[in-house]
Amino acid sequence: MDREATLTGVVRRRVEPGSEPAFEAAMQGFIRFALAYPGNRGINVLRPDPGGSPTYTVIDRFADLASRKAFKATPEYREWMGRLG
């Protein structure tokens, strides 16, 4: 079977209680940015369980390690990381 190779990155973000709406709004912008980047193969965001830890899990897939490194090296990525806290 021929499968497309990918690299998966997993990031967890702890969000202060009450800040979830602002975080989710910023995350929507980040998702649009990430999906437009060459080599991005998809992104998923897992929300925290109600009453549990306020931690979001972001799963981002890239074509390869070089694509992910190039993405993370952009000034726009650093700007988004600042917005997302």
C-alpha cells in the first residue's frame, strides 16, 4: 500500500479559565494560517473536557520535517505563538 509520509506534531496549551473564547477565536486564525502553509497536511484541535484540565491539544501534520521546521521558522508563526499565549 502506498501511503503519503507525514510528520505529526502535538502541542498542548493550558488556557486560563475564562480565556477560552479569546483563545478559540485566535486558534481559528492560526488554523487558517497553518493550513495555507506549503507542506501542511491538516490540523486538529482537541478541546478540554468540561470540568477537567483546561488544556487544549493541537495536532498538526506536515509533509515532512523540513516543512515543519520552515513553518516554525517564519515570523508569522512566532507572532501567532505570542497571540495564543
